[in-house]
Amino acid sequence: MGYGLSISGPMNLVLGPIVASSPQIALLLTEKLAIHHSSRLRIDVPAGNDYFISYLEKSGFLKVSQPPMIKNSEELPPRDKSLFTLAARAFG
């Protein structure tokens, strides 16, 4: 189970958010969202998705940057490992 969105920007097709119950489903959603796009793709992937990131790198994606995390509380809420990509830093 999962869902994913893509947004066509001026320079890239932005993939995300992608939320799935497993890395395999997240990768399938990623492929389906990008299948007919022939230009550049952008995916903002949070840290901790090693299998997903490894597959993306093997598919030709390059890690361009790693944004800093800003935390305004003592503790982050727990994660269930279902968030594989963010909408994009530009969208908040």
C-alpha cells in the first residue's frame, strides 16, 4: 500500500511525497510516476532509507546535497519508516 505525487517544475519533475509500506512499493511508485518523463527528475529523500537510496543510485540518481535538519524541540516524533521521499524542500 502507498501513494505518491509528482509535480512538474520549470527545470525538473519533482517526485514526492512518496509514502509506502515497504521500499519495494516505494520504488514501484517512483518508477510509475517517472515512466513517461524524459527530462530531469528530483527526489528529496530523508536519511535512513538506505535500501531505497542505494537503488536510486544504481538507477543513475546522484546525491547532490544533504540539507541540514532544523529541530525546535527536545525530541523528534517517532517514524514508522513509511516516508520515502519528501514533497521538496521548496514546498515547505
